[in-house]
Amino acid sequence: MLLFIALLLIACDKKHTIPEQLQNKQPDLIIDNAEFYLNSCQSLSGVFNDAGKITSRVIVTFPTRLMSYCSEERTQLSYDGTYLTVKLCRTAFAAGDCGLERYRSKDFQHWQEYIGITWVNNEQYEAWRQLGSSSTKADEINKVIP
């Protein structure tokens, strides 16, 4: 019985540790008690410390682009106080430069992708839609301030 309890405690303790693939890696960004790790152009993982209870999860998986590769040195993760933004640099095979993709989230659960510039009453706006949406219309626009 004691052996069973010891094994149960060890198993429970593993849930509160950083995953092995992230243990030797420096976080790409730290916000409060959360560490964020970019996995190339594939996904973003988070390690959260909530009063000593450490949990980790893949926050978002980015859409794949066939016949392209990721330029990790030009991939960026930033936080402006409102949005966690990921900029991915993917280059199509036989192409010269990367196509910059941008994704953002306020709550680390609902993600938007940048779809371009739009104009409203002669003013420039950035257009964003929900990640995974097939709509051509923006779900949200933000005024570009020069």
C-alpha cells in the first residue's frame, strides 16, 4: 500500500514540472508567472506557475504551409500589455524572402491572424480575423497610428 501511495505521489508530482522538451530551453518570453516557448513555426507552449502549481500546455498550433520552411532567427514573440503577438517568418521553397505571418491573443486562448491593411474613411487600419476562420472579412480592425 505504501508503494502505491509513493508511486501515486511521484506521478502527481510529474504533472507539476516543466515538460522535458522545454527544461533545457530558455523561454522566448516571460509575462508575470508565465513562460512562453516558440516551437519553430509549429506551435507556442506556455508554462504557468499558479501559486506553486506548475502546468504546461500548447497554447496555439499555427497553420502549416506546404513547401515552406521556418526562419527561426526571424521569428518573434512580443507582448505590448494587451496582446501576445507572434511573428513567423516562413519562406516558400525556391523563394527569396520570407512571408511574415502575425498572430495575436489577449487571453492565450482565442487567437487572431493578421489579414492585411484596410481603409475606412481614408484612414488606414490593420485587419484581423479569428484563427481558423475561412471568412474574407475582418473580425476586428485597429487604426494604424503613424
